Amino acid sequence: GQNIDQPTEMTATEGAIVQINCTYQTSGFNGLFWYQQHAGEAPTFLSYNVLDGLEEKGRFSSFLSRSKGYSYLLLKELQMKDSASYLCAVSDSNYQLIWGAGTKLIIKP
Amino acid sequence: GAVVSQHPSWVICKSGTSVKIECRSLDFQATTMFWYRQFPKQSLMLMATSNEGSKATYEQGVEKDKFLINHASLTLSTLTVTSAHPEDSSFYICSASEGREAQPQHFGDGTRLSIL
């Protein structure tokens, strides 16, 4: 079966750095997406990785290792507004998105 | 760019009413649109995928006659919840992507449906 694993909840301090991991087992791979979802709102697109390595976008970076079936989202200089759920999703061989359950990130002052 | 508009944001109605939700891509042509459902503190559940001009593909367990999807143009898809009941109360979210390949899905703001 297809499976995406990510931690249920993480806590970090304002100004710090946090890494949210995602491991996956899917039938085929056409890229991995990270989305941010604030409570009661729809998800917003953060990043897309299809090749191994690190993609940096401002305070957010996303890393992919296809051989390990592993990705992480790195958030630097955390701000209170970064408190949200972070969803990992993999595009499988049919370009269907397989969604993780999301990681709820709590930022403390 | 890549803005998706979903309307209405909130719906409160009586049991037995049919409710129509619209999803529009405002600045791109959406070859494929997706409809999701999300219960509180749970992950997104894909209900169906629709391609412009063809019938929607429903996920297992989703009733086609209950949740009618129409993707009449490259910028508009609608979801109609027919004869809604309290158990249909949920957060419904649409998304759209530009092509078949692994393009990002861009989400509408969601519709919170409450059936009394």
C-alpha cells in the first residue's frame, strides 16, 4: 500500500529552527510537495521537490532523498505565525497526490 | 498568480436541502480539479478528481449520486451535495492544477457546510 509518515505534533520556540520529517512508500514517484495549513483554512503551497537535494525559499527549505524515501521541511527564524499544520504529499505514478496526515507545529514565545 | 476562488465560504441549511459549491481558477486554466473533505483535526480526504469535459473519478466510498461534480469549463467546477444531512457537515475544499504532470495543486479557501 501507499503510505506517508510524518510526526503528529511538534513544538518549537520563536526564533529557533525546526525540521519536520516525512517518509514515504508509494507506487511510483513524481515529486513531493509541502503545504502549510492554518486552522480552519485551506492549504497553501510551500515547495516541490522532484530531484534529490535541498530547495531553499526564504526562511523555508525542503530536502529530498528519493533513495531513502525521505524528505524534510526546514523552517528557520520561527515566527508565531508559523504555527500551523504542515502537510507532506507525494505524487505517485498516476500523478495522484498521496497525503500525509500533517504535522501540527506549535510555536512558543 | 494561481488563484483559486471557492464560493460560498459558509453554508448553514436545513436537512434535505441541496447545496452547490463553486470552484473557479481565476488566472490559469485548470485541466484538473479536485474536491476534498476535511473533518476537524483530520487530514484531507480526496473525494473526486475531475477533468474538464469528462466525468469525475470518485474515490472509493464516495457516493456519486450524493456528491455531483460538474467540470464544465477549464475554469469552473461545481460540487453539489444533494439532499444534505447532518453527517454531511464538513469542510469542503477544492483545488486545481494546470496539467496532468506533477503540478502544484492550488487550493480554494474552502466551504464550511453545516446541516441542521
